[in-house]
Amino acid sequence: MARPRKDQQEPSAKERLSDAFWDMLERMPYSKITVAALSARAGVNHNTFYRHFGCIDDMAKELFDENMLPELPEKILPLFLQGEVGQGADLFDADIRFRFERARLFACSDSVQLNVILKESLTNLWLNMVGLVEDDLTQSDRDKISFIFGGLVSLLGASKEPFKPERLMSIAESSLGRGIFETLAELASRRFVAN
């Protein structure tokens, strides 16, 4: 198949591969997605896949990183810390719901790799937001963060239904949620200085 010209209005091969990946992930287990099937669905030669991605795991990581909103923790965390959790549901506009739904696909996948990508991405977004470096954290701090974001991944993957922010809000309003956010706030208040 010939490459589309750059001045064409059609999606690029990489965009078609991306769309095919998300569509297939929604419809089948990650373990069943192959380069051949992705390429066929996208209408590209399998060599085109390798021009853009090293392997399916690399593709998954890149597409997930593109899907996440770096500003999301900055929008949500202050509401929890200020006790204004009920207002948080308003932050979940159509775009954020769409991105959460894609994150949910990673969480409920049959792939440990996709769960790890999601957990690491959420952890890194939060660490970056509060200005912490993981290497400067104590083991106890890393354990707390791992537990919290592992739990979030588990929550997102627990339902095969589309993401509903009300589920997250109900946990945030509970004593468990308040404890989680108090822990995150306490960690954020201690900025570690790298040596």
C-alpha cells in the first residue's frame, strides 16, 4: 500500500494504527492483538507498523502516554485536599471521561504489562505534579504510593462498564479516601532534595 501524501486530509498511517489499537483493545484481550491484525485493521503494511513502533508493548506505552492528561492530577487533587470532593465530578468533562475510559481499558486488560503502564503513568503524573523524585523517597514512601496507585488501577479495572466518576468520588468521600489523600498531601509537603 502506498503512503498517503502529507497534504492529504486522511489520517496518517500512525493515526490509523493508533485507532486500530484502541478499537481492538476495547473488543479483545491484549494478548490476542498482533502486529498483523493491527496492520490489517489500519490498512497498512506490517512494515509500516515497525516504522513507528518497536513492538506492541512499545506502542501501548506510547499511546497511553499520549492519552493521559498531565494536568489532571493538578485539577483533581486540590479538591480532595480542600474537602470539596463533591465538586470533582464537574471536572470530568467528555474529554476526560474519554481518556479515563481508555485508562480503564488498560486496567481491565488481561495484560500485567498494561496494568504496570497505567500504574507507573499515574504514579509519575502525581510525582511530577508535586515535584518529588521517586529515587529520593524512602522505601516506606514508595510502598505507600505503590499501594495507593495500585488500588486506583484495581478500581478502574474492577468494572467492565464505562468509567463513572461517581465511583471515584464515593471512595474519595469515605474515611479510606480521606486517608489516601492525607497520605498523598503529607508526602507532597516533604519535597526531597536530590543529592
